Amino acid sequence: MTDKRITDHPVLGPAPGERLTLWVDDQEIEARSTDTVAGALWANGTTTLRRSRSGQPRGLYCGIGHCFECRVTIDGEPGKRACLMTVRQGMRVETGTEA
């Protein structure tokens, strides 16, 4: 995955938060301790987080936990909203499931 994060914004300065590692679909990615799971996935190029029952891609839509489109499995627990969960060191995230 490719990091799409702006690392040094001309107005806001450098990205905050300490660097940490999590696993997404058995691939190691880097995130910041201030990231939500959805933000970390987006910064690393993952925009499809699951599939609907009909196979349509689903991803981050509202970003505030209302729409439930960003559901993923986190540390074995299905149905977690990626936009509401803050990343943790070593967290395991599974996308692509009908969560």
C-alpha cells in the first residue's frame, strides 16, 4: 500500500501523532496514533472496506458513524465502524467481508 498522507502541510505543519503499525488483511501498514481506522486505511490507499450482499463496494461515506458503510472486522470482532475506531499498535483489521 502507498501512503497518501500529507506529511508536512504548508499551513498546518507536520502530521501529528506517533507512528505505529497495524495489520490490514494480513498486510502491515503504518498509521499515526491520532488516526481513525478509516483514515489510516484511506491514507494507505484502501477505499473499499467491505462489499454489500449484492457485491457492490462500500467504503467511508459519512465519516461520523451514522451510515454504517465502513464496517470492518477489528481484532476478530465484526461490524466495527472504521470511522469511529482509533488505531492501536498491532491492531488487526479485516476488510471485504459482509460485516
